[in-house]
Amino acid sequence: MSDDVSDQTASAEETATAPVIEKPAEPDYYSQLLRLKAEFENYRKRVDREKPDWYRLGAAGVLSKLLPLYDLLRHAHEEVKTGHADSPLATGMEAIFREYDKLFKEEGVTKMDPLGKSFDPHYHEAFGFVDRAGFEEGAVADVLQAGFLLGDKVLRTAKVRLQKKSDATEAKS
């Protein structure tokens, strides 16, 4: 019996000195659900805020690809008008440009009119200098290619030549 008592005493001592294993805390599913719901609401609000920007960006991409076609048609139209202003081709091209103007207006595209204005590198791309009467030094004196705005953002810069007085003109003054 003494062995039984000593075994019981030894096992009681081991139990007292043995580390107590705690049961793991149960996960708080409710707080996890609340956090997930808040994260999803934030995501939804951000997507709703960014959606118009994505639409505008997509429209800008398509419209910028249409501009070279517009330029080619405009050039061809000017050539047709010089020779045959009353031809069916000229009339048809006028209809095409009315549709372009309608599309540009619906999408918020406006044509820049930089002629005579001071050079702004955000809106203009300089391709040299000319000497024309009636323009101030550094002003846009010639438009090589029209520029366009989409809302208040530049869709395409205007390609221009700037006014620069020649030495002969300055010597006469």
C-alpha cells in the first residue's frame, strides 16, 4: 500500500507542477463577419467612385484612336471643297463631319483654338517658328494639327508653330 500512496503522491505532485494546458479560445465569428462586411462595403464604395473614371478612360482611348481618321477625312474634305464644292462627295463628307461633331459634343470633346494665344506646353506641341504679321513674339501663329480636350483634360495636344520675328523684320523696326 505504501507503493500505492507514494504513486498517488507522486502523480499528484506531477499534476501540480505540470503546466496547465489551456483550451484554445473559440474564434469570434461575429467580429470576423463584421470586419468582412465593413471591408466589402469599403470595396463597393471605392468601385462606385472609380467607375466613372474607368468609363472616361475607356472613352478617351477610343476617341483618341478616332482623331487620326478625323484628320484624314478633314484634309480630304478640304481638297474636295477646293475643286468641287457642290459635288455629292463634298455633301456626303459634310454629313460625316456633322456626325463627328455630334459624337464629340455627346462625349464632351472640344476642339482647341490656340491661334494667337501664348504657347502652353500642356496644350501645345511646338514644331518650329514662323514670321507672320499680327502675332506677338512667342504666340501660336500657325496650327498644323488641331488639339482636342476631353472635358478639361487634354486628349491630344495641338501641333503648332510659334511666332518669331526674323532678324530682317527686327532691323526695320
